[in-house]
Amino acid sequence: MKCRLFALTTPLAALALALAAGTAAAQTKWDLPAAYPASNFHTENIIQFAKDVDTATGGKLKITVHTNASLFKAPEIKRAVQGGQAQIGEILLVNFENENPIFGVDGIPFLASSFADSKKLYATQKPVLDKVLGAQGMKLLYAVAWPPQGLYVKKELTSVADMRGVKWRAYSPATAKMAELIGAQPVTIQAAEVSQAFATGVVDSMMSSGATGFDTKIYESVKYWYDTQAWLPKNAVIVNLKAFNALDAATQAALTKAAADAETRGWASSAEKNEWYKVELTKKGMKILQPPPKLAADLKQVGTIMLADWEKKAGADGQALISAYRKK
Ligand code: PCA
């Protein structure tokens, strides 16, 4: 004991202490606000991503995932990352369409309605997203599509006319706009509050994936889901550029690699779970239906109007993006 005490006062021991302190200081801790429940496939993927980063950096970069909008509400996460209140976060890109049309291109109905087309659209959109987010002091790490969006309703439909006056849960500017086009009443509610909104009758319908219907137990109040395969909006994990640049090169590389893996894993899991959700929703008593011809045609028309609107807002660059996508 005496010996150890003595040892601590030697220059060598002092150096060891300083090194230990240096190691502790070199550990970086990041908060990652996410807006969806822990059991959601996006969130599970993020948790795996954080683990991969931890392992690859030997614990040098620790990312704490805050699920279900517990740290910031969904629409606040982007600004939190931009301002550095969170170093990294998950956002639903289409939520930010009013800031810049590029964020909304994956929310246009029937522009890209399969996983394959959605990947092509992402490849076209990504360079612009990189630029826009870069100019805002952030960096896109990866993005993963939600499964295709379908229509949750309480009664069977023949056309969109049957939706007139129905209380419609919107999650983005585009889904609110859709409600207006079909004569429904939009109420914007983020996923974390959807369960409550349906249970209390604030809303009676929404367009979303099987994932969110399952996560929110929508089957307790809604019995039909039309598998319209209308669009596949994406969640993106973004990082504050200053926080990213403050990492050493090896940590940056580990983060980028884990992000690329998460992107591949996330798209695969979205497609796989899309099928699983349909089975589970059916087990819970929901009817999963193909839209009848008139309903399908009406919705396509809504998509055409929304694409024209988007192209108008996005100008020449936007039109170029759409034609580049169509050529892919
Ligand atoms: N779920 C999210 C966005 C798209 C989706 O499938 C939601 O409904 O909020």
C-alpha cells in the first residue's frame, strides 16, 4: 500500500494519470434523438448503428439513442442537430418540404412507389440533399425508406369522394395537402401521438405504412387498410458538421462505415418487415385490401396534381431531378 502511494508521486505515475485522463477526455458522447418507438424497425436499426460505432471505435464514440420523441419532438430534431443541442439525430425528410422542396420529393404520391424505384429516387435526390444539408451545417449519414404508404380508414371505400369530411391525420405538408385535395379534414399529428389521436377520435384515417399502423395499434380503432403503395418516405440520420469534424479521422471513418451498413440493413429490413406487418395487422383483425379501380384512379390523379405542384415549387432544378430519376 505504502509502496503504491509512493509510486503515485513519481513522474512516471503522474504521466500514467495524465494519459488516463487524456483517454477519458477523448471519449466523445453524442445524443441521438429519434422520433419512433424502440420496437420500430428504423429505431432498432439506429440502435444497432450506435452499437456498431461503439465497437468499431473501441468505445471512443458513444451514441445514446433517445427513442419515441423523448428528447425532441419529430419536427424539432433537425433544428436541434443544426444548433448542436443534439450532435446527431433522425429526421423524416418530408417534414421539411416547406424549407426546401428537395426534402419532399419522396413524399409525392406515385412518383416512386416500390422499393426499387424508391432507391432510384434516393440516388437522384442524395447529391442535392448533401448540398442543402451541408449548407445548413449538417451532413447526411444514411437514409432508409418506410414501407409503402397505404390508406387506413374505418369504412370500405369506392372512390375518394367517400373520404369527404373524414378527419385525416397528416404527418407532413404533403399529407396535409392530400387531405385538402380529397376533401378530408387534415390534422397534423406526429407518430408518437397517433395512438392517442385515434383512440380519442381526433382523427379517423391516415396514410402511412403498415409499420406505423402496427406500432400505434391502429387496429384497435380502424379496420381497413388499402394497400395503395403510394410513396415511400425516408428517415435520415444526420449529423452536425462541427461535431463530425471534431472527430479524428479513424472515428469519422468508423461512423461513415457504420452508417453505410445501417443504410443497407435498413432498406432490407423495411422490405422484409413490410410483409410481416401485413400478416400481423391481419392477425389483429384488419382487412388489407387492394384499392378498387375508381379509388386507385382518383388517388393517382391526386399524385399527378401534387407532382405538378412540386415541380412548380422546385423550379428548373426540380424538373431536372424528376427527369433524371425517370431515366434511371
Ligand atoms: N410512418 C411515419 C411516416 C411514414 C410512415 O410510414 C408516420 O406515419 O408518421
